[in-house]
Amino acid sequence: MSKSSKCESQRCDEAKSLPISRHRDALVRAVEDHVFLVVTGETGSGKTTQLPQYLYRAGLWKAGNIGITQPRRVAAITVAQRVSHEMRFTLGKEVGYQVRFDDCTSEATVVKYMTDGCLLREILADPLLSKYSIVILDEAHERSLNTDILLGLLKKTLCGVDKGSEGRSVPLHVVVMSATLETDKLSTFLGGCPVFTIPGRTFPVTSSFGSAIGPKDVNGSSYVNEVVRVALNVHSGELAGDILVFLTGQSEIEKACDLLYEKAERIDYRYDVQDQTVEGLLILPLYGSMPTDQQRQIFLAPPTGIRKCVVATNIAATSLTIDGIKYIVDSGFVKQLNHNSRVGMDILEVVPISKSEAQQRAGRAGRTSAGKCFRIYSNEFWEKCMLEYTVPEIQRTSLTAVVLTLKCLGVHDVIGFPYLDRPEERLILEALKQLYQFDAIDRRGRVTRLGELMVEFPLHPGLTRALLKAASFGCEDLLLPLAAMLSVENIFIRPGHPEKQKEADKKHRRLAAKAGGMNDFATLLSVFQWCKDSDSPSAWCKENWVHWRALKSAFSIETQLCEILLRLKQKRDFPVEVFTGNKSELFRRCLCTGYFTNVARRSVGKTFSTMDGHGTAVHVHPSSSLFEHEAELDWLIFHDMMVTSRVYLRTVCPIRYEWVKELLPKLHQVDVYELSNIAREEVDEEEVAKSESKEAKRLTEGSDKDVASKLEKRNDEASVCDARARYLQRKLERQHKAL
DNA sequence: GAGCACTGC
């Protein structure tokens, strides 16, 4: 027997012995008999890999494809690989996957694994999902933004009681798979559908509480020392098995590793990774921005007699699985990006994890054998400071892009949309307001022509607005690379060593100066071009302290954006405008149409004030090429804001007031109350007509009068501009034909 | 004169 076929038969035996295999026939029947089904089972139950195979073998693919969503790319790819292997198919034939930049499917594909974002894109192109007979939403308990939106969409427009599956030749079946959390809630949400429970195959993990961290430490005081102490106790007092420590970020992970290294030496024998004969502790940091080759060694088994201790961020909670972990040390905290409506900002902050998250962390110790979880916080902290469940992403994030997607799918009433957990109304109103400001929706909340173009781009709507402006002037070559560069992680490397730091800073300053200086957006654009045109792009990056990995992904994003734009430009009514002026001004004016919501004006000294109505006092970040040139500046736009010792603006560009003068009133003229009423109204023609007259009446009355006339005026200007654009487009087409 | 958790289209 060859090695590969032996491996294959082992796999098949494994699949047969999985807890799910006994329920095979009942599961297939349950899917067939119901529109909605909730399937629950812990990790190791086999639901992700086996259920699609059962449905395939029962012939259900004949009525349409079987689609399975995952919140993460790696999961979609690895599961598809495993399933195609188990079924003895070539990956990309009957079983395939699709993630951004990687479509491994063909005409023959009937079982398709994909990210939830991919399925959402498919719905935009084909709202009835006519190619599918079954859609499976996996890992629903993670409550990713896209999965939550898909849940609502599938409930409302595809299988809803109100609409049914009308327009489809066969009804769509939806399976929602979730760990054994909140399954009653899911079932209730889906009209009281049946819940199918599959036993898991994990090992017991016993958890214990500590006493050092209590309710008074809720703001995340120094828990690094305590984590280190507990980890060392585990090392010196527990049986063999590796340790996984959860902390919140790179700097404290490095601090903890240093401390562990220093103290382990004292309690331990000498240790040396190269010398496999001595006993000891192997300390390994793990966080997302770490180079991939360094991450790789985390997964290697430690040398005999050596205990591995991985000190990680939340990346080890779901994204990466490390074999051999028997002990967990849980700090009880996580770094989370939360949207703060009060200040109108996203703030990255350290917060206590939820109880379900703590259980998830503990579960990482029970994958191969029984494990132990040491929580450094007290029982009282658990009771008083930790929520039952993590606040779902949909309630903590900016909804601008999501609301546009929903509107483009015909969900006019975005407040009444069936959310599994409803976001605060304020969050939805903020999104509507932004969309209105970017001309993606009109005063009545309807998607504009521009909005229909905008939804096609996987970018923040503001950035898309700037890109489309540039495209209308025919200068998209300026904005496409920039949009790509702003979509990837920070491209500038800043090493820890002071000497190297100086060297890197110097290189970065030189790049900024060479790009013209005084414009961080232009620097990004130039870096993209220089690197791309270089004979050896990776060497160029190394030389200039730039992340090659980030640049590579910027290149593929630019290609993708370019393809989307080309497709849209072929449409008849793509806007066309004419601009006379120099290129630098053109570039910055295009930016202004998307970034006028991010305008700041210098107040006193080096302090600026935002113009979004909050009037936040802000400073230019020292990494900006405008830093220490503040006195020469008056107005500027910025890409993002960061809150540390001060509120800093990063990626900044000076502008003239005249360029935003027309746009700025838009920040204040729109009435959220008005938008909220609009948001609640139905698409019904009669309702629209009624709201029009009601709104016209309100706009011409009382204190709103001035605002109303201004709104009317601007909309007139906008429509004139649109008409002019259409005329120019037709003219160009005629000329083209004549040639 | 500074320090970014994790995903995804």
C-alpha cells in the first residue's frame, strides 16, 4: 500500500468514526424537510467536513449547488482541501473553494466552500442565489459582521414568510451551524426551526480562578507579571504538555517573553533550543503582524524534554490551532476596536473578555487530551466584569458599507431589517448620514447611480467616492494605487532597536521628501510606483524598510480595483467630468470629495480642530511628513485618527479651504431625524409618494427652511451636473462610433 | 517626538 493511499484510508476511517456519522440519515432528512435548520456541535464533531458530504451523497446537489461559508479564508481553503481529499475528488472540480484573490472552482463544482464576504458579493450579483439549493452558514456563533448580514438576508428576502422563495425554481434550504451557544436564540430567530445537536469529541478542561485580578482592575492594570508567575508555576508544577498564554498585544507579549526567559533560567535547568538534550522551557511569542516564517516554528513540536510556552494574542483563539497545548493561562483581557458614537471615533481599547470567550480560550487546551485552564482573575471578576457573550461585531462597528449593501439589495428599511442582534439606531443613522454625504443615497434614502457604482468596490465608501471622482476625470491611475495602499496594514517598518529605528525613520523621511514632501497620500502613491517599477521589488522594500508582504497585497488589490473600475466604465452612464488645473491639485481635490468628513483646521500652535461637529482637538502624528510643519498649515484632510497619549492624525494632506467649502455644509445640514423616518419607510410606491409630500412640507416649514432651500439648491446643481455628465458621455460615444 | 487586536470583500 502506498503512503498516500494508506493516509487516505486512515482519513476515511476517521470520518466514519466521527460523532456525526451516526446521525447521517436523520441530518439529511432534516435538511430536506425544513427551510431552516440549526446544527450545533462542538469542535471535533465533524459537522463542517461531513455534513456537505452527506448532502452530496444523497444527491441533493442535483437541485443546485451546496455552498458553505466560513468567517476566515484559511478555514475555507483547508476545509475544502480536506473534503475533496476525503471524497477522492480533485480540488476545484466537484469540491472547490472561493476566497478573495483565489477562486478554486470550475463548472463542475457543486460543493463550494467560501468566506462569508464572498457569498455576500454573490448575492449582490444574483439576489436569489439561483445557483444554490443549500446554503450552510458555519461558525455562526462567532457572529462575524458578514454572517450576521447573511442571516438576516436569508431570513427576510430569500426564505422569509412574507416573500417566500418566489422567483426561484426550487426552494432554498438554509443550515446554520454554531457551537453549542445561543442555539435557542438562533432557532427562534429563524421561526422556531429545529435544532439538531451533535455530540462533540473534545477532552475535559478544568478551569480555576486566581486572586490577583479583581473588579478594581477592570481597566486592564498590570497583569503581565501575574501571567508570568502563573505560567512559571505551571511549568514547575504540572505534568508534561505545552502552555498557551493569552495577552492583548505585541508590546506586552514581548515584555512577558523577556520576563519568562529571565525567570525560567533561575528555576530551570539551563535551556538552549539548539541543544535538544537539556530540559527546559521554549518561549515563543505569537501575534498577527509577526513575519510568517517566524510564526511557522510555533507549530513545530518542541524537542524532547522541552516544554513549549506560546505567548499569543487572540489570534490563537480561533485563527490558529496549535497541537499539544495542555495548559492555558488566561489574562482575561482583549484589545478590541469599538466604535464610540459620542466622539464619532473608533477607539482601540483593552477590555475584559466575555465568559463565552473565556470558555473558548479554555477549550484550546482540550483538543488532544484533557487540559487545565488557569485564569489569573478572580471569581468575582468573572461575575461582575465579564459579559455572558461578546458584543457582536455588528453592534460595535461602522455600518456605512453594510447599509449601502443592504440598500442595493432592495432593503430600504434598514432599521426594520431582521438583525439577530439589533445595532443601536444611532449607529445606523450615522451610516445613513455618511452615505448621504458621499452621494451614495439621496435625501429619500434611495441609492443613487453613484451608490450603485460604489457598492461594487471592496473599500470604505469615502475612499470609493474619491476613486470614482478621479475616474470621472480620467485620472484613476492616481487613486487606484492609493486606495490599495490604504487598504493594507501599515507599510512602514519600525524596528525595536533604537539604532535601526533611526535608520528606518531616515529612509522613510527620504521617501516622503522624494515624493514631493508634505503629503502622506502622495508618499504612499509614490512608494507603490517605485516599488512596482523596481527591478527587484522585494530588495527595494528591504532597502527602504517597507513591508514587502503588505506591498504585495497592495499590488493584487490594485489589480482587483482596476478590473472592477474597467467593468463599470464600460457602462453607458459612467460619470465624466472635465478638469483644468495641475495634477497635484487634481489629486488633492479628488481626495477631498471622499475625505471632507475628515477635515481639520489649525486652531492654536500645533493643535488642529476637526470639522465634523465634534471639534476634537487633534495633532499631526510624528510619523507624518507634515509633522513639525504645522505652522505652515491651515486646512488638512486625514485618513485616520489614533488615540494614544493624544489624538493623532495619521496619513495627512494639506488642502485649500475653497476645495471643501461647498462640501462642508453637508456635514451639518442633514437631519438624522429626517433620515431615520426615511429609513423606516417602505419601498412601496404609495409610501414613497406620501413621504415625498410629507417631507416637502416639513422642509418648507419652520426652522428647517434655510436648510431645505440649500438642500434643494444643491440637489439641483447635482442633477445639472449629472445631466451634463450623461451628455458628455453620449457625445464621447458618438465620437467614438464616428471614428 | 510616537508604539496597531483580529477578520473580510
